[in-house]
Amino acid sequence: MVEFVNNPHSENMVRYGRERENTLVLSGDLTGSTEIAEFKKQLPEKFVSMGMAEQNMLSWAGGLAREGYVPFLHTFAVFLYRRPYDQLSMSVAYPNLKVRLVGFLPGIMTPGGVTHQAIEDISVVKSIPNMTIFETGDATDVETVLDATDDINGPIYIRMLRGRLPRLFPKNEPFKFNTARILNEGDDITVLSSGICTEEAMKAVELLKEKGVHVKHLHISTLKPFTDERVVKALHESKNGVITLENHSTIGGLGSAVADVIAENGITTKLTKIGIPDKYAHGASAEYLMRKFGLDALGLLNTMEEALDKKFNITEEQVKAFDLKVEQEDIKDTQLEAL
């Protein structure tokens, strides 16, 4: 049975702020919605409300970073790169300052429609020099991602999760910079997933085991830089193709990063990208939109049938009824064996 954790970022941000004197939290008028209300309550001297003025918030962040502070900007993901793109580029990235952009509701995780759905954020932010991009996939990632930022001197964009989150990875296996989590070993096909899609991929992988199909599955949490040797090794060893699964446009995200690695290393394998197609989404639940665009376990299973030219006869009802069991020690052992 999967363990769930309520609002892990809220508690972790407070801990992190207490332990580091130069930490500041900036809110873009979404304090409660980005789980920093408790930080404001417990560390008010380190909290700054910037209002609904994201361009101003990015400019302030650049100035604060120049004075030795490390500002953590909190708002919905889409408001950290679309509206203040010029300030992000010129006030933060160009001078390569220690500013942390904590973006909530990435991709299609919000029913707010196209104005609130950050479906192309990785593509946009990745093209900005000096940027590092992280994406969280479960409670453990959220609880440990802030510590992974300490040694990175430039700006960082974090696709953050909120609310009640599953614990898919061991508590004692923290988020590691530019290091994929190897969740399952197999030689039939390789899957690389990120963010909320990793839980769906884990379900598909377990269901396929019952059909005798063995999948090598990697969870990707660093999207820039994308130079992890674990990824290169997995791509080289994949004999029946590679599938990427992401909560982002198929243009410029995880799939495109994998395509670059395949080309740059002369790897001869077929790549299939599952993500949001080259179109805007619309207001609906994340579950509905994931099903519509094939970003869930069933969508991955359907794609695997095509890739392997096999029929698994796994129904949508079977997928919905499937209870994912996460054996924490088993995951840990796999991780250690891969090191």
C-alpha cells in the first residue's frame, strides 16, 4: 500500500528556512495555495508578500540575491516564466544569481484552463542560459529537493507538487542532482518518466510483470542539465525502444531531452514520446486530461502494445482497480545496486 503525506512542502520549507540564515520566501499573492502560510506564521521576518506583480517579484529577487540572500519565489508555475520572462532572463539568469523559482501546478494539474496550465514551461526555461530545472514526483522528492539546491550557484526552476502526495520513493533516498532513480530493471523496453506521470508508469510496469514483460523504468527529476550517465547507459541497453512519459508538451520537455541524448551518443533505438500534444489543453481535472492525452497507466500500456507489437488485454477497469504496492526496501536495494 502506498503511504500518503499531506502538504510536505509546507513543513520542509519551514525546516529549510530555520536552518539557513539567508533564506527568504517571496509570495506572489498565492501564499495559501503554495503551502507557505506556515512559513509566514513561523518565520515572518523571512517572508515577503509581493502581491500579484510577478515582474516586480523577479526583479526584487535579483536584487536580493545580489545582497547575499537566497530568495525562494512561490506562485503557480505559469506565472514564473510567461509573464515575467524578461525579468527572469535579464535580472536573474543573465547575472547567474541564486534565485529559486518554486512553481506549483505544472502541466495539466489545474482545472484553471490555458491561462494557468504550464504545459511548455520546461521548453521555455530550458532555453534560458544558466538555468537548472528540477521536477518532483512524490513526497520524498518534495521533502528533499530543497537540500539539493544548496550547491547550485545559479537560478533553479522547480516543478513542485502540493497537497496529499504519495510516497513512491524511500524516505532515506533523497532527491539527487542530475541522478535518475532506477525504479525497475528489465530488458524488454525502457521507460523514462517524470513528475506525476511516474506513479502512472509504476502501475503500468507492475501490471506488465503479470504478463511476463520486464520494463527498465527510470524516474527523471533533473531536466537541465541532462547528462546523467544512468540515462545514457539505459538508452544504450534498450533493445526494443524507449518511451518517455511526461506532464508537458512533447516539444522541448523530457522526450526532447532524451532525443538529444540518443542523437549525440549515436544510439540506435526508437523513441516514442508521450506527453501533451502540440495544442492547448482546457479546463478539466488532471485525471480527465491525463486520460484524454494518454499520460496515465492505460495510455502507457497502449503505447507499449504498439512498441512491442503485443496485446496485453489489460482493461481500463483493471487499471483503475489496481492497487500499487511500493516496497520501500526493494526500491532502495535496486537504487544501491545501480550505483
